[in-house]
Amino acid sequence: MSRLLITVCTYNELENIRQLIPDLRAVAPHADILVIDDNSPDGTSDAVKAIRSADSQVLLLTRSGKLGLGTAMLSGFHYGIEHGYDLLINLDADFSHHPRYIPDLLTSIAFCDVAIGSRYVEGGGAVNWNWHRRLISRSINLYARCLLGLRTRDNSGSFRCYRIAKLAEIDWACVISTGYVFLEEVLYRCRSVGCKFDEVPIMFEDRRHGVTKIDWKEAVAAVFTILWLAGHRIRRVPVRKVDSAALS
């Protein structure tokens, strides 16, 4: 059986995380669940510690402060690589990504390297989105597809399953993003090391508790970061980790 790590990045998600971890355990009983918390002042870490006292497969990484979604996800990648996992699933903590789709992602990953929980394939969608939220999301996905050469339709969602062996091929020291645009950058780097992709339909739902962490600064950063990555693509800047043994 493949060793599975589920990562959840949190900042002030106390009410959500108490509900989410039992739901994750119900659909993935053998998985290790790593919560990466940015020192939430609402007590998210304490709630995870309490759950961990009854479930040793719940793990906690507490960081020094609010350092950005991208760096939090990258911490999860490094943990998965360093501890010998085979697969890594990341999802949001707020139930916008429902755990019920995890079995579908695990079915998909048997035939690819990155399985994406997608709003933009047949059967997928977003619940209760207004027209301008749909327009912004569609526009940033089209922008990423055109500039980064991506063929996947949903490039801005974090609900994905990765094959750890492929993540280990990437030189993560070269990552340029720290916030939400890391989601597009990951796909660009995965594509550059030859990953095969599949998209699994999901219904994206509004968060159950708390407030969104995305603001206009993140949108502006996404536009310029994707443009910068497009320059890397044109110049064929390497993304693969160099094998030091092969160079010696």
C-alpha cells in the first residue's frame, strides 16, 4: 500500500480543523495528516495537539508566523520527500475542498503524476459564485495556461494529489513565489520535469467558518509572477534538481 501524506495549511482555522480531521480520517484511514500552521492566534495548533493525543497519525508543524500559503505547501512537500512518502494530497482547511473527493484523486493518481481536483472539467463547478468571481478565476487560469504552456484547466486550486518521486526531481530552492500563485508555479515546474496530469471533477464550496485569506495583493502578485515564470520558460531555465553524484 502506498504511503499517503495529507497536508493542510492553516491560519486561524480552529472551527474548521476540528471537523476536517475526522472527515479526512474517515475517507483515508491509513494516511498521515500533517497540519502546517502559521502560528494561528485562534488556537488552531492547540486543537490539532488535542486530536493528536488520540490519533498519532495526526502531525503538526507550527511555523513562526504567517509566511504565506506557498511556503507552507513547500514545507509539506519537503516533509513528504524527507520522510519517504509515496503520495501527497493537499487541500484547503475550510471545506471548500470536500474530503469526499479524496478517493477519486487516489484512483486518478494511479495513472498520472499529478491529479487535480478541478472545477473546470465536466462534472465540476463552484457553488454560489457570482459572475465577477467566476470571471477572475477563469481569467487567471487562462492567463496561466497561455503563458506557462499548461494544458490543465484548473491551475489555481490547491486540491491535488502528487506523486512524491516526481516532486523530488524538482529544485525547490529556485521557487520564486510565496503566496497563492505558488499553485500555478508548482504545475509549471511539474510539467517541466515531465509529469503527467489528470483532472478529477469537484464542486468547490464556500468556506464553512472564518474569512478568506486572498486579497487584491495576491491577485497582483499572481499576474507578475506568472509573467516572470513565462520568461523562465522562454529562456529554458532549468527546474530539475542537479544530481551532485553525476557531476562528480
